[in-house]
Amino acid sequence: IGLNYRRPNGGLRIAIKPFEASLASDPQEAILRDMTQQSKMLEAHIKEHPSEWVWMHKRWKTRPKNQS
């Protein structure tokens, strides 16, 4: 997965993080596992660099029951 970071003096730093695709025999299960893993990687990146993210729409329309 490729991620970028803004540099304080301008420009971007690009980081390529390793990603291993699921080997699940069921294609739907493989997709679910892969997308879950990639979403977690993106979520971690956003939490590390929240000022670099602006959402113009409600990306996640639902939340887990234990979150408001």
C-alpha cells in the first residue's frame, strides 16, 4: 500500500508499506480480509497524520454499536 506524507519544507515523502494478499480459497473471504487489512493500514496512517486529511463527505455511514 502506498502512502504519502507532507514534508515541513514542501514536497511529499512517499512510503510503500508491504501488503500480503489473502490466500483464502473463497474469493469473497479473500476480498473481505484484504480490504479489512488495507483499511486498518490507512486508518493508522490517518491517526498518525490527522491534519493531512479532510473529508468532504461522510465516508463511513455506520459505526460499531459501542461507538456513538
